[in-house]
Amino acid sequence: MSQPVLGILTLYLNDKKHLEERHIYQRMITEGQQMGLDIFVFTPMDVDDKKKMINALVYDPKLKKWSHKWRSFPTLIFDRCRIQRSKRFEQLKQFRARYGGLTFLNRPLRNKWTIHQTLSRKARFRPHLPETVLFQNTGDVFGLLKNHSAVYVKPINGTGGRGILRIERLEKDMYLVQGRRQNRSIVPAQKMHKSRLSAYLLGWKGSGRFLAQQGIQIKLPSGRVHDYRMLVQKNGQGRWEVTGGAGRVGPPRSVTSNLHGGGHAVSMNTLLKQWITGEERRSEVRKDAEKLSLDVAEYLENTIGALCELALDLAINRHGQIYLLEVNPKPAREVFAQSGNADLYRRAIVRPLEYAMWMHKQKNS
């Protein structure tokens, strides 16, 4: 059997050709070599359609050096491209359309609103979904605020906590507003009357597409928000498996817990101990969170198409009720490195490679 070749498809962050996860790709290439998997990194900009060749980024683990090398198209593609507003993202769409017949480990996931609607169709998931509406006018947000003490407004294609606003209902048409701008800078808490808030919300939304979502009470006694990230991945037998979970705690005055926005990671069990009393109850909640994550992954793959990994951001209230805040198709792995679990971090890196090896065997058997 020929050696499998995995191309990691990504996007440059800017015109200087900076890559966001170069250190992860180094680990993947090094681990892949030991497994007999040849891995290179490329972006749509590196593809020569006429030559049917790729000016790939290759890494030499012995020399610890990156270089460019012309390569044939890979037998498998692992799509790590995150949404960005740029000509590079337009090139990605063209690449996916032109080379859709190649073997991809994963396909793009739809936006947050479409995912919410997809999951809402199944009774199994409805108790775990915060009430969510498409933000088309301010009435959509105020309608939610009648039923819930807090509401989050977020872009349907946002990542990393960008562009998120939290509105908390106070008394007599007054609200507390705080958030994070598109550059992740913190918008400090400020009180606003309903009349001013309407204009503020429309300005925040601009011409973008946003949704409004019921806020779950996830503030720790310290006043910081927290949530949990569950990583589910396909394993070397082609089956979904929970790789692990970790807790995330936001920085002071932040409405999100994202690591990129200054949050920090802790082990899931450590965080649950601060939040839910009783070892047995905590164990039960964790099992429920893992089962929910696997069920969501299987259902989305059956509905949308090939996936190989998903990170689910979960809010868990004091009673152990689990809410699915978000599904991330291109998860970072740093939460496991930061929470001090080196084995889990390595597993998160290696598992997609084991799945790629399994896919190659299936194709060639």
C-alpha cells in the first residue's frame, strides 16, 4: 500500500504569510512521521491549478526547519480553515468548489444560527439549547429579555469571543451592557436606558448577521464567567470518541472565557468542584456532558456531512443542567496544554492523524 499523504489546509493570517497554528502543525508532522503518515501544510494561495501542484510548507523535525517544496496533491485533506474576512477566504471557497472531489477528513460546518436550527429539530437536544433567535430588529433582543435576566448577542460567524455583547435586565427599563469588540478588547459594563440601548444594539449589529441567546448563570463566586470545552474526535477505528474536557475561566470584567481573550484553562474536575457539590453528582454531570457531546457530533455528521473533530462549549448551571453554547469545527488544542494535561494535549493532536490513517486503509482496502 502506498504511503498516505495528508495535506493540512489552512489560511495565512495576513499578506506576510503568517500561520496561526504553526507549532501544532510541527507536532502533527513529527507525530505523523513516526506513524508512517507524510504530512504537509498548504493554503489555497499555494496551489498551482495549471501544474496541478502545490508549493507546500514542509517541516523537517531533525533540522527543526520549515521550507517550501513543490508537492503533488495529497491523498487526504484536513481542513483547518477558520472564517476570516479577506480575499484569502474567497480563494478558499474557490478551492473547495474546484477540488470538492478530493478526500476531505472534514467539511465546513454551517453558521451558529443554522447549527442551532439543525439541533432544535431533534427532541434529544432541545432541553440543552439556550433560547435563541435571529437578531433582525431590537424587538428580538427585548423579547428574550422579558423571559430571561440576561441575553447574549453574538455574530453568527464569530470566533474567539469577538463581537459578543451581554445585556442584563435591571429595573425600570434600565440594562447593564458589557462585551467584547471585534478586536477582542473589553467593553466595560455600563448602564443604559432602553431607549439608548435600542440605538446601541443597532449600531453594534451594523450590517452583520447576529443572533440573540438566553444567558446562563455561569459567574463564579469571584465574579468571573466560566464554561467547559469538550473535544470529541474520530479515532483510529473511525468512531467518535471524547478526547477530553477542560474548564475555562474568563479574565476580570469579561463576558467570555476564551483563552485568546485573556481567559485561562483549568481541569474540568477542578472547576466542577467549585461549582457543584457532591462527588457523585459531579461524576454524573461529566458523563452527561460527554454523552451529549458525542450525540451532537454524530447527529451533525449525519445531517451535514463528513466531520472528524468538534469542540463543544458547554455552560453548566448550579443544578447540573447542561447547555450547549456553541459548536466549533476547527478547535484549538491549547486549553489542554494550559490545563496541565500533557497526555490529553498530545492525544488531541494525534487523534486526527490516526483517523486519517484509518481513512486511507478504508480507501485502499
